Amino acid sequence: MPTDPLLRILYVGRKPKLVESLCALLKQHNLELLQGDAPPRPIFELAAVANQQLAVEAARQAPPAVVMVELERKSASRVRFCEMMRNRLPTVTLVAVTPALPEIPPHFDGVIHVPLVEQQVFGLLETAQNRCTGYLLQHGALVLNIATRTVTTPNGKHIMTPKQCALLQMLMENHDKVVSRRDIMQSIWETSYLEDTRTLDVHIRWLRQCIESDPSNPAYLKTVRGIGYRLSVGDEVS
């Protein structure tokens, strides 16, 4: 099963000492991983924001796999925020960071108690990684993370819109098969109207710019004239 080399974490809170402690733990993990010969594990990337509005904007720009939220004794104010995150990122792992609550609050998948305990932090992150892995598709060097709407390609890593992600997922799930324009329009755009498919053409062009060495002369994502498209990446990984 493919593994995503990067696990993006978004921290929401106003306590800089907690952020510093978490950064130190993650930095040490990343250094040990890069220097050692351990089995493949993810590199952790942490972004910290002070409030929910900034968190929504950060999640829009770089969808996280894990959202850690500081909680006080009264957690009701975070309910709407958690519901919003869950709606936008259905597979996100929501973690409460709190010194007081002994049990998992509603809308959260886990709790990290303060002061931070290394075993607890990495236990939750490992669970989140396993959860994300179930949403990975891979063919050759092309890896799609459906959970975070990111794709790793020979040309780098890219963040996708929901439609872009759904289109690439459909093509990867039908790898090496011809997918008709009609089926794409019905599945992704929920329409059978084929007189104007310029939106599909734009999405196909974007995918080629991501995965092809020469988008004007595609080797992987080919047009099957009069029918649709076929994605054939190959299983070799360079």
C-alpha cells in the first residue's frame, strides 16, 4: 500500500509554548527519520494559527490531514468550527488539545493532554496516518491523496480543487482504461449535456501540466478521439 511522505498538521490556538513544544517533538522525529534506516514513515509539517478564521483560510490553501484545536473547559464554541472542518475535509483527524478534559469531546477523534506526552502525540499521529493511507491511490510516481486533495507527481506536489481531485480519482480508478467524456460529465459534473465541455477540457489541461513532462505531447493522459481519455502511468517508480 502506498504511503504519503508528508503528514500536514494544522494547529489552532493561542498558546505559543504549546506550539513550541509540539514543534520540538516533530522536528526531532523528522531528523531521526531522515538520518536513520527505519521503515517508511511520514515527515510531519506543522502550521499554527491563532484563531478559527485563520484556520479556515490555511486549510483552504493547504488541506491538512490533522487539525489540533486548543480547548478550555468550555468547548461549545469549537463545535461549529469542527463541523465546518469535517464538512470540508471529511477524512480529517480532529484532535482536542486540553489540560482538563479526561474524555474525547464530541466532534473530536482524540485528545492530547497538556503538558504534552510524546507517546500520546505520536500515537494519535500514527492513527491519523493510517487513516490517510486508506485514501491513497498510486500508479508509478503518481500518488493521489483523496483525504487531503493533494497529488504527488514527477513535477512536484499539487493541491487540487474538489472537482480536480474527483476527476483524477476517476481516471486513476480506471487506470489503463478508456473513460468516456459522457461518463466523466455525468459522474463529476452531474450532467449529460455534452454540447459544451470546455470545463472538462480545462481540467484535463491542468492534469497534464502536473503529470506530463511535455503537456502538449502527453505520454500518460491521452485523448481517445471521439470517446474520452485514458490514463496509463505505468507501475515503475523512479
